[in-house]
Amino acid sequence: MELKNHFMKQKMMTKVLISLIPIYVFSVWLYGLRVLALLAFVLAVGLSAEYWVMRLIQGPKAKVSEAAIVTSALFTLTLPPTIPFWIAGVGILVALVLAKGAFGGFGRNIFNPALVGRAFIYISFPVQMTAAWAETYSSLPGGLVRYGIQGLTNATPMIALETTGSLTAVKDLFLGTISGSIGEGSALLILLAGAYLVYTKTASLTIMLSVLLSGLGFSTLFYLVGWSTVPVAFSILSGGFLFATVFMATDPISAPRDKTSQIIFGIIIGFSAMFIRTFALFTEGIMFAVLIGNSFGPLVERTVREMRATSKAKKEAVNG
């Protein structure tokens, strides 16, 4: 049997993968070739799981969607560089079997699969997910010719601020020379990827701007009233907020399609992210925020649609 008969190529997903290439190259520079080994492992487990699930659903004509590659690639970028391979394997299985396959496969899932997988292992294995982080390589040739990490640190920018009160320089947050999850580091590369996705009409600018402006607004409000001690720029540039805004919130399957609904969806995510960061124990507010947005997405779309129908009916009654 030819491989192409069991693979569903999707142009939009190809563009997402292209946008991730610079982020992966920079991640290898920061953390070493183990990043690529982890990606290969996650892809192998993820694609095998997707084929198995689709085989159960579709029979011998089962196809693996290119979206499964995107989910695996995004999921890998949300992980700490030190994550044990087997935990990453558990996460991608949850993502593609429970969060996607259980709903019927591509186009039917309610939640972003990559974030469901990450949330599962974040809660199930908190020590491996939060206790130790890799130090970044800073001198030539970086991690491009090294497999393992340089060393360990106990602090990402968000954790350092919470535990010691020390602020990471905005320049370092923007360029990405910081410890953290594999792909969340460079705000510059994430924003460039977002611009490419918008230019190629792959991702929704409306959702990106709505999440970003909502996050800015509520972060500023919480800071001004004294509920939060996190400066606004730091809040936006750290903790994976931009990565989730560009790649997770804009998932075309789990996000609304109507523009008004997308704006409300983005506001829900931005508010939830800053609320969780400010009042909860979790520093990863944006991960849960996108899943909360996914939960409300169908309700928001239905409510907006019903309100429009009611408004149209009233106008017709008046004009009639």
C-alpha cells in the first residue's frame, strides 16, 4: 500500500509547519539537538495513534491528516526541554486519541488537541513539567552541534518573578534568550510567524488581535488596581502568551468562524489568561484560557447567530 493513500495533505497545515521552522531552528540553538529527537519521537507516537484511531473509524481506507503533524509539532514546542520522552508520548496520545479521535477525527474536535495533551501532563506530572528548566546556550555554535542541555535552572521568567521578584529584561523576552518551554522563547520569531500566517490567510488576524488586546487591557487593569505586580510588557511577552495567541487560539477547528464571535472568543481568552495568572497558582494561564475559550466558542457562535436572526426579524416586522 502506498503511503500517499493513507495521508491527507492540507495546504493550510503546510503553511503552519513552514511558519514553525525558524522557531524550531532557534529552539535547537537554545537547547540542543535533543529538541529534534523529541519531535521525532512525538511525531512517531502521534501519527501511529492517529492512524490507529482513524482505522477504527474509517476502516482500511483510514488516512492520517497533516493536521496531526501540526498538532505534534506544536505540542512539542509547548514542552520543557528536559521532559522525559515517555511523558511527551503520554501527552500526544491524549491529544490525538482523546481530544481528537474520540470526537471523530479531523474537523470534529471541540478543544485544541495539543493543549489538551499538554494540560493533561501538566496536571499529572507537575514535577517534570515545572520543577527544572534547561539553561540556554548563548555562544556559538549554540546547541546546533550538541545533543543535551547545557545545565539546569529552577526559574523561567514567570517563576523568577514570583519567587524572587526579579524581572527579566524585555529585550531578552523579545529575542528569546531565556529559559522556558521549547518554543515560547522568542517573541520576535512568534510575531513573524503570526505575520506570515495572516499574510497567507492561514490564521485569523481578528482572533490574534482580540486575544492580544484583551490580554493587554486586563493585564493593565489588574496592574493599575494593584491586584497584579506583573508589568504589562512582561506579562504579554512571557509565559507562552504570544505562542498560544498565534498558534493555539487561531486553530481553525476549535475557534469560531464568525468575526463577531471571534472577537468575543478572543476577549474570553485574554481575560481568562490574566485572571488565572493573577489569582491562581498556575503561571500557565494562557493554556487553560484557550481551553476555556474553546468551551465557550460554540455557545458564543450560537448566541451571536440567534441575536442576528432576532434583530433581522424585528427589522422586517417594522419595515413590513
